[in-house]
Amino acid sequence: MDIRFHTPLTPDEQRQLGLAEPQPISTADRVRYSEIDILQHVNNKAYLDWFEMSRVVHFNTLCLSHFEGHPEPRTVLRNANIHYVQEMHLGDIYVATSRIVSFRRTSYVLDQQIWSGGTLRCRMEGVMVLRHPEKDEGYPLPDSLISFLTTEEGARRDA
């Protein structure tokens, strides 16, 4: 199988790389030497970089167009819960995924995963807050984005 790196994967490509359930955004890459620690496995910080890359691709690919005609919001990672499941090593091919699972008026919860060899290696749940670019206040999610999140990503509105 030819693997497309740094490009959103199709559902079929995701399945071929071991994901049981395709995600809205998934991108593949390979572990680099600079991401290895003294114990010869991936440094915990590398996972955070991979999650950030996936978050940016997710927002720019699926969410940003819903703000067309309005100022682009600032997106802020408010907090994150990370669960390291299984170590990874130099040269491993991995897939980073992102999916919005719930939302409120000016924020959403993003479920992110790292898969390699058909095995979940790391998972992060992050709360993203949208801020107005010119004011110090929250930026409401547009109705079109809310509709997209509920129908395409299966996200639910939190009370």
C-alpha cells in the first residue's frame, strides 16, 4: 500500500492503516529520530505536536469555511487530558485523528487519537475555546458549523 503522508486520508485508507472506525480527519506520518528519547521510544512531547498538527488540519479543512465573511476566530486549547497507551519507536508509521464530539456556544471538545499498526497508542481529549480576534470575548460557533458538527461528526450539544 502506498501511504499518503501529511494529507487527509480517505475512509478506505484509514481502514487499510488499521483504524476500525474512520474519523473526520486522519493524517499519516512516520516517527522521526528527533522524536525519540533516551529510552529509544517516542518522547511524550512528540504526541502533543502530532495532536496539534491534527487539530490545525481539522479546523482548517472542516471548520474554517463556516466563518467565511466573518473575522477568523482565535482557537485556544483550554485544557487537555492525555492517555499514553502504548509506546512507539523510530520509523513507526502512525495515523493522527481528530473528531469533535461535543460543543457549547463558544467551545468544543475534540477527541484525538494516535494509531500505529492497528493499535491505539495515545488519546487526547481537548477543550477548544473560540475567541474573538479583535476583542477579549468568546466567539460563538456559527449555525452552519453546528449543523455540520451534528450531522457529519456526530457531535452533541452540551448543556
